[in-house]
Amino acid sequence: MADLLDKVKKNLILEHNQDDILLQSFIAAATAYAEKYQHVADGFYAENTMSATTEQAIIMLSSHFYESRDGSTGGFFADSVPAGQQVWDTVNMLLRLDREWKV
């Protein structure tokens, strides 16, 4: 998780540690979302390596959670609902690449 935390902070251009616990909770939520979306077991990524696309989706989603803590906008730089939807569309597209397609 430390590696993901560093990557999320770089993505957000954060140089302080004051929000590390908050960011870790967002990373955990984004990882859980990825596991559910991809139809893999809970905790799968605690024991298995993430692909680059899954990692990028988690970085993007964690960053989105941080930038739009009110849950309604696209974040600090894009204060609009369509921008927020674009984040989700992109995250889902990235996660789809490693999805377990089960019937």
C-alpha cells in the first residue's frame, strides 16, 4: 500500500503527510471497488500483483475521492458533474481489461 500511497500523492501533487491516513482509506475503497468490479475475491490484491491498468485505475479513483470529497463533482480542477462521470467511465474502462468474465 505504501507504493500506491506514494503514487497517489504524486498524482495529486501532494508533498505533505497530513492526509496520508485519509488517502489510505481512499486507496482501500478504490481497491475494494476494483476487486468487486473485476469479480475477484475480496483481498485479492493484497496477495496478487496488480496490472498497470488496474493500478492506474486505483490511483485515479483514489485521487478522485480525495479531490471531490463531497462526492458530487469532478474534483478541484473540474468542478462539474460530467467531469466526475468521465473519471468513473475511465476507471471502469481500465478495470474492464482485467475483469474475470464469469457467468
